[in-house]
Amino acid sequence: MSPKQLETQYDVVIVGAGAAGLSASLGLVRSERFAQMKEEGRTPRVLVISKLQPLRSHTGSAEGGIAASLGNIDHDDWHWHFYDTIKGSDWLADQDMAEILAKEAPATVIGLEHDGVAFSRTEDGHIAQRLFGGHTAEFGKQPVRRTAYAADRIGHQILHALWQQCVKEGVEFAEEWYVSDLVVERDGAGHATARGLVVIDTHTGKVHGVNARNIVLATGGAGRLFHTTSNSWDLTGDGMALALEAGLQLEDTEFVQFHPTGLAHTGILLSEAARGEGGRLLNADGEHFMDRYAPGHGDLAARDVVSRSIVAEVDAGRGVADPKDPNGPKDCVWLDLTGIGEQTLQEKLPEVCDTVREYAGLDPAHDLIPIKPTAHYTMGGIPITANGNVYEWVDGTRRIVDGLFAAGECSCVSVHGANRLGANSLLDACLFGSRTGATIAADIADDPMAGMPDEEMIDVDSTTVDDAASRREAEIKSLLQPANAESVGADDDTADDAQPDDNPYRLMADLGALMERYAAVRCDHDGIVSALAALDGELAPRAERLHAHSDTAAYNQELTAILEARHLVALAAVMLTASDAREESRGSLCRTDHPQRDDERFLAHSMVTRGRSVDWQPVTITAYPPKARQY
């Protein structure tokens, strides 16, 4: 749907309608300060913009569960969850943030239950919990069942429940609108303030400038940087790229989690819940090899550990070929679910079973399943505080960007550090999304102009936003013109790449292959240099030369795909730069030329700009000093 009419200025615009964006919306409209404003006759103007219909958001694909120390099956303690999160992060998580995550997790999950999430249940009616990699009791002594689940469809449940609650609360959505620009203004001292957004209504192709006092970026991750990924086609890093283009920094972008069990050569995720219920990883010799790499934890070690172990088995010649391509590369291992039992598989892992049958043509109750690591989650993103405020790291201090917030996978509050603990992503999105909404409610309640009728508003100075919208409108018109091959000289070495048949989908495929080759699971300096050279010499120029193949703006999906491709190219450059700057191996970043963790130099967050300058922000250590990370 589209708004009946755009307001002169919004008090809050939330970009993204997955778990983080919807949680921010509910945190805002349900807060006491918001209710107080309505009682005073001031109803704040709130708009949620999503490039998808909300129920298509990638949150819906989450399978495994959401972590919280409820203790419904095994005795549990939030301090243990806190410790596991830090250990899983390879000591790069900010411990004050990880403490908030673990301490507030039970209330977050119970809140979701009250909002209608149909969790699986124990026989006595409590929320059921299952084992998940890296979750332990008594500070690493033994695995604990901490992950609340809804069969293997928890994301679907959470997304539908939150969306229904937003509809109930009267939240206004602009669906299938694409945000092309974040407008940030700086004063003479360099202090940044968010002024608004430029958005494209994909139904009409019309460009709008949207003035907003507060903006929340909740646009999800950037898994489409890689060819093999569990992410949907829409996770193109838009929010992160918007921040970069506005002159802001990104934090810890070098850390991309590869989930160990992607269905061979599709990237489709087979939930960690499959191993939590008893699934085992086997090599070509039929060996349960994870006992060698992580004694005591085996298949339920942290995801980066399992992913690297799979790659090590393949490198050692113990990999297997995808049965669909028996003469192809032996770059997979087996996932064995046959010991779980057909009835249990259908009851607790129906999504996994359907996926294997549909895309591999195998029966998980009787056949071994070929799997390989798949790009799954971006740990880094837009740097934020505990309340969602975006900040810049300048001269050794945090400088808040006024009016700008972020939540979910596009952000980095740094609870995941170098490697996210399984089942903490939905928790991060819902918990910090809600905190962000409540923070904004308090801010706008203290703004005397918030929620005032148009005729009583002070004139809005929208020049900055209008200028940005005019520039984007001219750019869109240019993109709708046929590519001019004559603009590339006959002697130009890149002339072949400028042919009119080039398109953003081909470009994204080539970028994914490049990142897969040089930055997936492991990397080194020489490979990164090669990737950057290809990026700068070929892919970035191609991205700038792209043109749409239709001259109609309405319903022209290629227009937004061009912008998405450019976003991914910009993010790839920043990610590679940060990976090269961090000369150590930590969490998901495995530098084969720097195989050891280096706390003396790199117990710090990378802060990178689009200009590829890298600064370092110290990690906050409160409770658990760094030590060797072993599983």
C-alpha cells in the first residue's frame, strides 16, 4: 500500500519492516510517552517504509529459534548466556551490550509470546527449548537447552505476529517503496544531523523527498555479497550503503558469518536445529569429524568453528560431491539426520525436511544430505548505542548523529563481535529494536512541535531534502535512457563491459563469484588485493555505467536493482579494506597469512568510511577478560 498523502514532515520514519523495524514501531507506539502525547492531542506522524511487503521480509526465513535463559527444560542463568555470547564473539563483543542482551532476553521472548508467537511447547505447557551451538551451562561446562523455537519456523511466527500487532496499532506502511538516499547535514563543526530520505515509489516510479526528525534504518544484512548465501535476493546491504554514502562509518564489516549447513550448491539454509536435534556431520570416510575439532561440543560448536572444520576436511581430500553432480567438485560433507527418526523430523524439523526433498530430491529420514558453508549473517554494520543512536567515532570519542537510529542486522551494537552465537540474531533485532522505538518516543515527547497539526507547525526547511530528491530524480531519468556505447571510446579497454546487454543481475553474480573466491570463510592479503583490483578496475565502473532496459519508471524492478548493485559494490570495497587491515584471525575472519588472534593490536572494532580510511575503537571489557577460545 502507499500513504494516501505524504505529510509535510514526519516525526519518525522507520526504514525496513522485518523483526527490527516492526519491533521499533511497536516499541514506539506502545510506550508511555507516546500514549501521553496522544492524550495531549499530539499524535506523532510515523511512517514505516519497506521495499517489500512486510510479510516477505527475510525475518520470515529464520528457522532455528531465539535464545533466552528461560530455564524451562534445563536449569539456566542469564550470566551463562552472557558468557557464551562473549566467548562466541571471540571477545570482540562489547560486554556492556552483551549483558543487556542476555539479561533482557527472557522478557523479550515472553513479550513475543504475548504478541501471538506460537512457540512449541513442553508437555506441561511451557515454551519449549532446544540445544544450539555454543550455548552452555556453568560457563562452558556442558550444553544447555536455551533456544526457544516454533518447530523450525520461528521467523515466520515472529514476523507475522509483529506485523499483526502493528496493524492493530494503526501503524502506517509505505510498501514496496525503495529508499535511495539518506540525507545528512553537517554544521560548521562537522556535527551530523539526519534531515530526511529520498524514496522511490516503485508502483509509479515517482521520487519523493521525505522530511523526518527521526529516522530508523532497519534494512537487514548484506548476504548477497556472496554467490553462496542463505539470504534472500533482497538483502543487498541498503541501510549500510546509505550510511556510507552519507559520509558515516561502518563497524566490523570484515566479520561475515558462514553458516555450516547450507544445502549443497543452493545456499539454502538447513537450520542449526537439525544438529540440535541430533544431526551429525560426516566426511567422505563416514567419520564424525567434529569430535576432532571441538571435543565435547562436536557439531554444536560455534558456527565459525564448524564452518572452518568443514573447509579443512574438504582441503584434506575428505569432501564429497553433490549427488546431483557426482562428477563435480568434492567440496561438501554429509549431514546425517537418519538417526533422529522420521516422526521427530516431521514434528520438529518440517521446514528442513521439505527443503531437502524439494531442492535435493533426497529423503532426510533415509539419505545423507550434502552441505557446505553458506554466507548467512553480517556481524558488522552501522555503529549504534544501546538505545539505537547512530554515532561516529571521531578523535577517540563517540559523536551522536542527531535524529538517526538503526536496529537489526544492518546495525552494530556489538553484541555479536567477530562471530554471532546462534539464536542471538532474532533476539538482537527484537530487543534492541524495541529499545530504539522507546528511546525515540521519549525524544519526540520532549519536542514541542512533534505531532502538531500542519497549520501550527513552524515552516519546515526542506531545501536539503528537496535538493537530494531533485538530484535522484535526474539520475533516474538518466538511467531510463538507453546506454550510450559511444560514451566509451573505442580504445577503452572496458568497452566490452559497457555493452547495452550488461545488467545489474549479471554484475551482482560476478561480484558474488569474486567475493566467494577471495573472501569466503578464509582470506589472505594477496587475495584481498586481487579482489580490490577487480572491484576498482572492472566491477565499480560497470556499476556506474548500468542503464535500465526499459524507459518506463513504474514497476521497473531493474531501476532498484541497479541501485542495489551499486550498494553491494560499495560495501564489498569496505569489507575487503577492513579484512585487509585486521592482520589476525578472529571469529569468522580467518586470515591464512595471520592465523593467530592478536589481542595486543586488534582487540578493537574497525571503523571504516567509504573513502576506505580505517580507525579503531576499543572493545568494552567489563566481566570476562580475553582468553583462548576453545570448543
